[in-house]
Amino acid sequence: MNWWAIRVRAEGADSDRVAAWLVQHTGQAVEQTERGVVGFVAAGEDAARTVAALRRVFALDAACERVAETDWTTRWRHGLAARTIGRLTVTPSWLPDAVPGAARVVLDPENAFGSGEHGSTRAALTLLERHVRAGDRVLDLGSGSGILAIAAVRLGAVRAVGIESDPDANVVARRNAERNEVGTTVSFVDGDAGDLTPLLGPADLVLSNILRNVNVRLLPAIASALRPRGLAIFAGMEASEAERFRPALAAAALQEADDVTDAGWWAVAARRP
Ligand SMILES: C[S@@+](CC[C@H](N)C(=O)[O-])C[C@H]1O[C@@H](n2cnc3c(N)ncnc32)[C@H](O)[C@@H]1O
């Protein structure tokens, strides 16, 4: 498939806001560099309209250009580095272990979401690392590259199941599970999390790094899949969305236990009584 790259000159908080807008409007991962933000839309969609909307909303310099197909197959490798989050190290397969002895996840995201470079994934990993307990049974809704499910098992969970609506992402996630030799304890199913979560519970821990409106839609299914005292971790929301999500948590009878913000992305952990 051919793609358009959308380039926006932006710094600091502007860069974070543009990145969040692009993720929300294109559904694709973005790159943040010193010069600004690069997002992507598939050829056939209206890249020029996206550029015009960015100029209108942010009053920043934006432009688009075609990306050759051959660039896309290896583009995901650019900018990836080993990252440490508490006891956890996430590293691409071609880099050496950054912190010997840490719980290590070897992760090649390819074209699936979930490299560990995005603030929403990092915020979810931070809360996961703080709260997962040995022996937990975990559901990971919108599992993308498999990063959260694999990390959960690396940190002591006994079983993790990812639910993902994009079958191509699940191909990548299964490769990553094999790469980490957790193919027997981590599995990935194709489908909608709203349909499958009630069938795959009960769970001690549910992870849901999806956009706020999807998290809100999934809340009843998540609450019913949790064991009593079970914990749900929600991410994929900007910090400004926290006050709009909290009433939905309360309506689902989940009690906020912890939260974290990373690069403008907010994640929250909430417990079933
Ligand atoms: C922001 S990515 C998160 C990926 C990874 N879990 C992470 O933390 O980096 C959200 C993922 O949810 C998937 N998704 C969106 N809506 C879904 C739904 N209703 N059911 C299952 N997966 C969904 C998308 O395809 C995407 O892979």
C-alpha cells in the first residue's frame, strides 16, 4: 500500500497536541522529531484535506508528500531504542539488552501499533509494571504489537490474552510472543473487544489502550469480566480527557486507584470493589 506523509512543524506542547490530533484523525502511529511531527494517511484518503485541517486548527506549517512503498516496509525501524520502565526493559530485536537482569520484552512492532515509543503505551506499561501481580490472568484489549500482553507475563502474570480487531496486527503480535518464548502463555484472538471480553473473563487485570470513546463503550464488558478486586488499566486518552472519562468509570462502579501522564497521554488504573 502507498502512503502520504503529513509533516507539521511544531515544538513542545504544540508537537504533543498535533501528534494527538493526528493519531485521533488518522488512526496511525506518528513520529515526533526535533523539527516536528510526521503522520501518515493511506493513499486514496484525502491527505490535502488533513493538511488543510491541521493548518486551520493549529495555524502551523503543514505539508504532505507521497511515501514510496519500499520505505514503508522498514520505516518502523527508524528511531526505535531500548526503553526501561521500572523493572521492565523493552528493546527491538536487533539491539542488545539495555539492562541485564530486568524483565525483558523483545519487540519488533513492524506495522502494528505498540513500539513503546508512544506516550499512551508507555503510560499503560508504567501502570502495568506497578500493579500486575504474580499469578494474574490478564486480558489486553486492542493488543496491537502484543507489547502489553507480553510485558504482563514477563512481569509475573500466569496468562495473557490479547483481543485485536486488526488481524494483521495479530500476525505481528504472535511473532513477538514467539520471539519472547511466551507462545504458550500469551495468545491473541481476532475480533471486537466488546464482543469477546465477556467470553474471555474472568480476569484479574484488564488492559485497554484504545481511544476514550472506545474505552467508554467497552467499560460495561470490562467491569463484568473483572474478578472482585480486579484492576483495569485504561490508556489512549489525552490528559485533557481525564475529567470526561472519570464519570464513566464511576458509572461502571470502578474506583480509581492510580494514574500517570506521559508526553500528554493519560492512563488510569481503576479497581472493581
Ligand atoms: C493504541 S493501539 C494500542 C496497541 C498496544 N496495546 C499498545 O499499548 O501500544 C489500539 C489498538 O486497538 C485496536 N482496536 C481498536 N478498536 C478495537 C476494538 N473494538 N476491539 C479490538 N481491538 C481494537 C487497534 O487496531 C489498535 O491495534
